[in-house]
Amino acid sequence: MDSFDVIVIGSGPGGYVSAIRCAQLGMKTAIVEKYPKLGGTCLNVGCIPSKALLESSEHFFKSNHEFSEHGIMIDNIKMNLTQTMKRKEKIISEMHQGLGFLMKKNKITVFNGMGSFIDSNIIMVKNNQEEKKINGKNIIIATGSKPFSLPFFNMDKKRIITSTEILQLKEIPNNLTIVGAGVIGLELGS
Ligand SMILES: Cc1cc2nc3c(=O)[nH]c(=O)nc-3n(C[C@H](O)[C@H](O)[C@H](O)COP(=O)(O)OP(=O)(O)OC[C@H]3O[C@@H](n4cnc5c(N)ncnc54)[C@H](O)[C@@H]3O)c2cc1C
């Protein structure tokens, strides 16, 4: 069984930053991630894609409402959502590469699969292909959070969607009601 000084479960900003720091401090470190890509909510379905889309919508807004004031006249401005999404995916993909590089550079072993505790030191990593046990002197749980399903909505992920699906829309909806006016709700509304 592979043994590590530290096993980090979850590769979001909480997980990958602590894994890098542990490795920098000389500890033999592993990170376990259940999704095929590292980066957690933030990189895959949170901060990064939402900011990429926000930048695009801001340009669109400015070109429609502010450019003429500067004497910049553009006719027939249209939004090509496919291209907007392509740009967002490119940004995510570049950051995935960056994260992969950081794992290698800091000699952090990456395990793809769902991590669960067998006992206080042994973690079972399970994916479609295999099950593997790894041993950690210390374990960091950085498993983050997921959108909460409200019991009175049928969250079909088509008409009633979460912050994850909205980042992959195929067309711009004519109307949208956002439940929740925190930072994420306001940002997605924009
Ligand atoms: C739309 C949106 C926009 C946001 N914008 C911002 C922003 O601008 N600025 C900001 O600071 N924050 C923002 N956030 C919040 C930010 O994404 C989270 O605070 C951050 O991702 C939390 O990091 P984390 O490492 O704790 O968890 P997560 O990023 O959720 O990562 C947890 C990881 O653990 C993995 N995992 C869970 N269980 C297991 C298991 N048993 N085995 C293996 N892996 C497991 C998950 O697959 C996931 O990859 C935004 C969130 C959303 C949804």
C-alpha cells in the first residue's frame, strides 16, 4: 500500500493549496479527486467560468450601451453564445494544465476516484476501473460543497437549474428568475 505523510481529499482551492503547501514543507503528499479534472467548484463550475462569462457579458453591455457615448459606433451587435462558451472552456482548460503542472512540480501524487475512510489512516480510492487503498499519517478533508436542492422545486436541471447548469447554457433565455440574491445569484443574473 502506498503511504503518504498527508492525503488531501478534494482538489478545490482548499485542497490543492493545502497539498502544495504540505509538499513545499517536505511532506510526501497525495491528493484524491472524484472528478476527472482537478480544481473543484472554483475552477470547473464556480469562480473561473462565472468570471469568464461575466467579462463577456460586460463587453456586450458596454458595446450596446456605452460605446456610442465615446463615439464608437457599431451596428448590429450580436452575442454568439457558442463562442462565448468556447472562450470560457479555453480558460478553464489552460488553468487545468497549470494545476497539473503544479502537482508535478511539487511531486504530489494525484489519485482519481472517490475517497472514503476505511479507518483513521487508510483511504479507499474508488473509480470505475479500480479500488485502491492508500495510507496517510495525516488526512485533510477538503471536499467542498454542492448546490442544495430545494424540496419544493423539481430540480430537473433543464428548466429549473443550479449555478452549475447555468454556466453551460446553449441559448440565452428570454426570462430568468434567480432564487437567492447572494453574490453568486447577483453575478449569474448579470
Ligand atoms: C457560480 C459560482 C461562482 C463563484 N465565484 C467565486 C468567486 O468569485 N470568488 C470566490 O472566492 N469564490 C467563488 N465561489 C465559491 C468557490 O467556488 C468556493 O468557495 C470554493 O470552490 C470552495 O473550495 P473548496 O476547496 O472548499 O471546495 P470545492 O471547490 O467544492 O472542491 C471540493 C472538491 O472535492 C471533491 N470531492 C468531494 N468529495 C470527494 C470525495 N469523497 N473524494 C474525492 N473528491 C471529493 C469535489 O469533486 C471537488 O472537486 C463561487 C462559487 C460558485 C458556485
